[in-house]
Amino acid sequence: MKLENRCLVPADRATTWDLVLDLPKVAPCVPGLAGLAPDGENRFTGTLQAQAGPLRVNLSGSVRIVAQDAEKGEAQFLLEASDRRIGGAVRTNIDLRLIPKSEDLTELVIVTDTAFMGHLGALGQPIIRRKAAAAVEEFARNLAGALRPAG
């Protein structure tokens, strides 16, 4: 399933880039993400708890920075995680692009291409799309809050 989400963040592109590429620092902005820890070069492990329709999932896995180009403001990530309790897994390719809109405003474009396996795949795309859209909106709000100047 492929989704594209966009949001505006109240910071210049360089500041936004520095935050979104510092995965342990940006992790608190991701709804349900906990325990993100380094696991090699450009690789992190953690858990994600989410409610999708009637199903509560506790995904454990990794996210890896596959490519990054600061000049273009583009990065690619690979997320792989599973929930052994329910017998489901996800594999998501994430393309991130930052587009400067003004000196202190950046558009963040997040394109995800996700494969759902096992019971997660049985949920149906409408439920998953709504949950994914809500999670990205919450991430955008949290990121905007993290980038707002203090005071």
C-alpha cells in the first residue's frame, strides 16, 4: 500500500533536516514509538504500539537509513517489524523530502510503500489508511512542536 502525506513544519530546511535524520531525537514525535536504540551504522531498533481497528499491535523491529542527500533534502528509510503475538509483520520503504517554503517554513513530504503480512494484512486498506494518515498528522504536530523556538 502506497501513501503520500505532507505537512508544514515551522523551521528552515537545514534545521528540519538535522532533526528528522537524528532518529533517536525525532523518535518521541512518532506516535507509539518506544525504545529506539542504535544497532549499527544508520540502523536502529525499537518497538511501536498501535491500535488498528479491532487489533492492538506491538511491533518490534528496525529502521535503517538507506540513503540521504542533504543538498537535495531527500532521504530513504527501510522499516521492518513484526508482532509475534498476532503473527503479523510490516515492511515499509519510506521516502522523505524537504521542500523549503520560506526562511522559517519547510514542507515535509513522506511517501510510504508498505507490505503487510499475516493478520495485519487482513485488516483491510481503509482501516490501515485512516490509521496511517492519523499517525502522520500526529507526527507532524509533534515535529512542529519540537521545532518551535522556545519562549
